Amino acid sequence: MGILTPKIADITAEGLSLSADLTGDDLGLADVDVSIRGTVAVGLDLRAIERTIYVTGVVEGTAIRQCVRCLKEFDDPLAFSLRVVYEREAKATASASKRDETRKKKATTLPEVEAEQPDDDRYYFTGDHLELAPMLREQVILASPMHPLCSDACLGLCAHCGKDLNEGPCRCAAEPTGGPFQVLHTIKDKLRESGDR
């Protein structure tokens, strides 16, 4: 697939734009990672400066998630931008500071390319092609919420019978009210009653 394995020679300082609709299989996503409904639209801009390739872009689609409260599946819009840096994997231990100085000098001469940010995700490549699928897969997984909710107002499941409380109340008895010291208050009241006799 062309968008996922662009040739390094095609990526210049002027940039290379790529776009495609990709499935979860194209990105190497398993259902345990993220389940995708249909395809995701991926648009990427790649620029090469010296030995560094800057990749920016957007990913949009729909993910199928499971609510952590009611356990029902729901469609969740997936939309995020990405900004990553690829560097050629060095075979020998070259002087990193020398490369950094060269990159900084070159970046100042090309105003259309933003300076590398310290929080840019960094990837490495070898050979004549970039492998973008592993990076895109990782970015989709990282964009997933830690605790997906079908709705902020989701009531979840009853802790006793397991009924979905979004469909209405269950027949379980209400939880006893009171805090963690309610038992101590009850014992104290009983002792006081026995002392009054």
C-alpha cells in the first residue's frame, strides 16, 4: 500500500502529501487494541530536512468502544492530529551533537518547517521506505480514552443484580445509607442503651 510505505527519495524539503482511507487491518489493529467501524481517513504531510523526516497529519474515523459503566458497545468519533519525527537509524555511533547543530542550522533556513518540538514522538527507519503503519497503529491506540463512556450520564450496572440502570431501576434493596463509621455509631447506641438499664 503506497501511503503506508512511501519511498524516502520521494520525500523532499518541499514536502510529500499522502491521503487514503485505511481499515484496521491495513494499520495492523487487532480488536483488542481498537475496533474500527469501516475505514479511517488518513492525511499526512511529510518533509525531509537533512536526515530527519517530519510527519504531520490528521486521522478521522469511528471507533467501536465498550462503556466501562454499562458494558455496552457504542460508536465513538475518532479524530486527532499527529506530529512525529523519523530519523534514520544510525549504524555507527555518529556524533549526535554534530547532527543536531546541522539540523538547527538547516531548520532556520527553511521557515515553512516548524522547529522540532521536544514532545514530538520519535521513530526510526532503515532502508529506502518509511513504514508508517506501526506509527499510525500506535497513534490510534494512544488516542483511545482510558475510561470510555457511552454518555457522561450513564448510570452503569447494578452492583447486586447486574441490571442496566439506564433502562430503569432494579428491584434490589437500596444500599444502607451512612458512612464507614455507621457500624461504630450503632455499637455505641447499643452500649448506651444497655448502660441505661
